[in-house]
Amino acid sequence: MTADRAGTASALINVARMVGATIGVALLGAIFAFLGEAETAFIVAMSAGGSAQLLGSFIAWCLL
């Protein structure tokens, strides 16, 4: 990456991060709303989010 393109690369990484966070919050909110009962829905939504993070960490570790 050349120095004159570093700002563009940084912006693209930030946009990808923000889009991923937005989609993640929307999916977890949809799971929560779909299940209805607050306590069960919270546990399932947080378990799904935690599982996705662990899977992403494992994939990143394997690709190093």
C-alpha cells in the first residue's frame, strides 16, 4: 500500500467494520424479536452472537 492510498484503505476498513456491526445488531435484534419471551430470547441472541465471534476468531487464527 502506497502512502497516498493509506487514507482510502483506512476508510474502507472502517466502513466494512461499521457495516458488519450494523448487520450483526440487526440480526441479533431479529432473533430477539422472533422468540418473544425476553429471557429466553436474550440468552439465544447472545449465544448466537458469541458463537459468531468465536467462529470468526477461529477462522482468523487458522488463516494466520
